[in-house]
Amino acid sequence: MKNYTFLLVILLLAASCSSLQVVSDSDPSVDFTQYKTLEFYGWAENSDVILNPFDKSRIEQAFANEFAKRGISVVKEGGDMIVSLYIVSEEKTKTTAHTHHYGGGWGGYYGYGPGYGWGMGHSTTTYTDTQYTVGTLIISVFDPNREELIWESVGMGTVQENTRSQERVINYAVAKIMQPYPVKPSRK
């Protein structure tokens, strides 16, 4: 199971990260409507060390809210399903090239009027490196009776540095990650 998650993370890290990308998979033999409670197992070993306590709490609460929309409540122990979270970040560099061409020479007829330029031109290319962080958040849902993974969803995107909108960004990301869950939110 760890190999499956690791492979999925590697595949996602190789993908483009211009916006939040979500990949999900589930056991098609499972009736997800039977689950009414969940127990947070916690964070996979050492995955939450990159989070401050506020963001860790925000992520857990955002998942609890999304499950509540689907009629599933959080319990301390003995849940119908067990949820584990895993987060990874990776520093990346994007290089952008800009080329400016300055035409030269003579144009038109004998240097007068419109026409095609003749002669040498000059080009300058500048390169700009931009540093950014790609974050990957994985939720794994297990059935404790079957002792099997029944659903997993992975979201990957550029990490926002603006702490004023952090809660809004986390809620948006978690909602997108939960979107493929087999039970859709109720419309109350």
C-alpha cells in the first residue's frame, strides 16, 4: 500500500502544477453509503513536520467539514472508516526566457519607404528564474473491518504564501480533493 501511494505521488510530481490537480481512486466493490463515522488516524510519519499547528488544524477541520456534508461524522475511536493524511512539499524552479529582436539594415527601395529589411539585426535573450513550492496532499480512507484501502485522493498544486487567505485556500483545496468521493454532498 505504501508503494501505491509513493508511486502516485511520484507520478503527480512529474505532472504540470499550474493549478490544483486532483487524482482519485476507489474500490468499486465498496458501498460508500454504509459509512456514517470516521476516525482520524492522523498524519503519516513525518509528513506533517512542514505544517504549523494552525494549518494542520485547518486541514483536518476542512476534511471533517467535507465529510459532514456527506453525512459522515468524526469520532474519537471506533469509526466505520479510518482516515490518514499525508503531505509533501517540493521546492521547484521555473526558468522563463524572453527574446527581444531589434531589426537593422535598410528597407524599401534604395533605403526609402516600406519594404523588407536587409542587413544585420540584434537579439537579446534574458532568463528569469522563479522559485515556487509544490504541495501534495493525500487522503487515504481505510475500512477497519476489511483492513483495506477503499478510497484515496491526491491534490497537487502551488503552495500559497499569503497567510491571510490560508484558510480559504485550504478549504478550496480540500473541497476539490474530496469532490471525487463516491458519496456526493447533500444539498441542505
